[in-house]
Amino acid sequence: MKNLFVNSILFFALCIAFSVFTACSNTVSTQKGPIDENAPPSDTTIESKKSNYPLAPVGIMQGEIKDLEGNTFKFEDKKGKVILINLWAIWCGPCIGEMPHLVEMQEKYKDKDFEIVGLNVGDQDGQVEPTDNIKAFAEKMNLNYQLGYADNKFVSDFFKISRRDGIPQSLIINREGELTGVFTGGGRGVINKMKETVDKIVNE
């Protein structure tokens, strides 16, 4: 009986550890409003034939994004490129774990109209992360892709697509503005699938 109790405790601890290392709970924003019934299902990845790719949601394409210099842009303006949008935070371990792979992909496909945009969701208190903190972190991590901020509305739109409210999360949008991949959580399996999808879309 004692062994059963000890084994149960160990199993519970491992479950908690696994959830911590594969995704971080986002303290900045949670799902608000009804889930979009036309959004893709909440699988870790979503893929289909090119002809069946849905258009990326208007809220994602038309939302104004602010970069670290205070300039604004829209993903709609980046049509013609393959875009990987990544939600992350400085305090998120799995986000940090996947960054070397994002750096690798940006370097590998930089001459093929591929662009990664990392959007910070804020600090652990739900406040906007100071720009100086992000810049120092980016330098430390040797990040070679564009960084900016995701406001609460953008994060909410993101979560409606994935139906998950943790980070990291990434979307891949092809040159036609179609949603070609949704990736939630960290871990080797998710990262490898994301790399495969990027390689496929970039070379189509």
C-alpha cells in the first residue's frame, strides 16, 4: 500500500513537470468570448493540402503590431512572404528552448522570403515587458528575427485559432495569406514538425 502511494505521488509530480516544460500559462490574456467554430481544431499541428488552406483570420492579418522601436505594421502588409508568428515571453522556459531553432530557420530561409516575427505577451504580472528588457534578452539569445508586442486582443485572436491559452504558440502563414500551420507548446516533437512545415511551405 505504501509503494502504491509513493508511486502515485511520483506519477503526479511527473505530470506537473511535463506540463511546465512543454508550455507556459499566459498571465497576460485568457480566452475571451465564444470560440470561433470556423477556426481550425486544437491539434498541436494543423496541415492540409494547399488548396484546402483557410485564409488567416482578419484579426491576425489586420491587427496593428508594434515593434521594439515603436513602429506599427500589419501582417497583411507582408503578403508574398512566408511568415511564422511566435508568441513568447522572457519568463517562459519552453519559449526559450525553441528560440535556437527559430534562429536556425530564419538564417536558413532568409533568402526565400521567410520571416519570423516574435511577439512578446508581457511579464509575469500581466504588464507590458519593458523594451530594454526585451532588447537585452534578444542580444543574449542572439535572436535574428523581428520582435514586437502582442496586445490582449491579438493574443485572444491567436487563442481562438489554437483553442489553447499557453505559450509558446506559433502560426505559419503562406505567401497567399493562408494559415498553413498551428503549433502549441514546446518540445522536440512540436519543433520538428514546425521545421518540416516551414521547409515545405517555403519551397512550394
